[in-house]
Amino acid sequence: MGMNHPHKGLDEFHPSSAYHAGRLLALFQLIQDLDSPNLNSTFSSRYFSAATDCPARVLPTVCDIALKRLKRLPVRKHRYDLRAALVRIYSQIDRLPAVLTLKGKADFQLGYFHQAGVVMSARRHTRYKSIDGTVVRSLGERTIADLLHSIGIPYQYEKPIDVPVKLSDPDGERKAVEPDFTIEKNGYRLLIEYTGLLDDVRYKNSWRWKLRRLTRGIKGKEFDELDVDESEVTPSGVTKITLLHVVPDDLRTSDQVAALGEKVQRWSSWVETLNR
């Protein structure tokens, strides 16, 4: 996650233990996000206020939970980097503060948000290379790219497509958006959109805008609207553009990844049938 590099604003040698206690909570939150990205109740939402008052009472409990989650992370480099980052932070703390003064609370909050800034920057700039050499933006996208390669499905990554800015005016101003994966066959397109940061409000709003325009805006349909009756060789209503929406929980196990591959192959067979 790029946690080994200093970030503008972050003071790794700040003299206040409260500052580093805030950094700890931000890292615990990152571990939880990587393990379970779509939880409604997070470490930060549950413990931030109490930890700001009494770090020594709250953070050991959160640490125990976070370390259990850390062991479950599938990517070894993430486990190594995060464990190393925790060791560095704890090395700056002689003793977790029991009760924070007003200044201590300010230091805690500063440390939390400075460390959170590192996390956000790392997420924006981290890239991953798939088996076929495609450089993608997230581990989830790499899983999808590797899957498509393994089942022999050619794809294009972030290929631009023009969509209307206003759904009420489909012939008006248009804007290029980039679906994560585009699969083209016989004049039909399957767009695969991976959404992995729905806990980020700005990202979530942007994602909703994008998905509406990739369906209603260009007369596409979502895959799940079509994949209704398995007895049909080809479902009715297949459009030139089909959107397949994938979230992190769809990629947790090898069986789930295989099920995604089956959906892609099902779409491919539909298109072949339509062109006979």
C-alpha cells in the first residue's frame, strides 16, 4: 500500500504520543477496509470519539481486532507493509495516553488525518500489473484482468466511451468516461465496472453518475437484468451494451471469481447466438 514512504504533512517523529495514537487508528481502519471494504460500521465510526478521549482504553481493543484481520489479508505485501508501519508507529510511543487534554485531542486528530492522507494518496497512485502485462489501478481489477486472460477473453482496459452529460438530453453535450474493462464481440459490448471504494462519498457519487450513463444514457442494460431465466438460450432484451457491475465481495473466493468468469462466458454465448 505504499506505507513505507513519508507523506507531506505527516510527521513520523512528532513528539506527541497522542499524535501517533491517531495514526494508529487510521492504520487500523485501513486494515479493516482491506479485509472488509463494505462495512457500515467501521473502526473510525465506532471508536474515533472514544479514542480521542482515552486512547489507552480504546486502542488496545481495536488493535486486537485489526491484527486478526491483518492475518487474513490475501496479499502478502500488504500484510508485511502494514505490520512494518505499525511497528514504526509504536516505536514512537512510550505509553498510550490514558486521558487526553484539549491539546492532546488536537494532536490525536492531526495524526489520524495525516495518516489517512497517506492512505488516500497510496490508493490513488498504487498500480498493479496483471498476468498479461496490463497495468491496472487495484487488486480487484487485477483479479478481473487475470480472470479474463485465463478464460481467453480479449479485453481493453479503460477504453473511453462517449455518454450524455444529462440523461434528459441524450443528444446534447457528451463526455468520455472509461469503463474498467470493455469486451467487444460481433458489434456488442460488455462493460465490466469494478467499484471498490464505495465508503468514499465522492467516489460513490462519481460511480453512480457513471453507471447511470453507461446504462440509461446509452441504452444499455445491466447484466443481472438480462440473466434471469437459465432455460433461455439467449435472454430477451439483450442490448448492444451490457454492464456487469462487480464489487469486492464478488471476488473473495476462487469460486466467486469462477462465477464471474461464467457470467462473461454466458454473455459471449448470447452474442454468438444473436449473430447466427
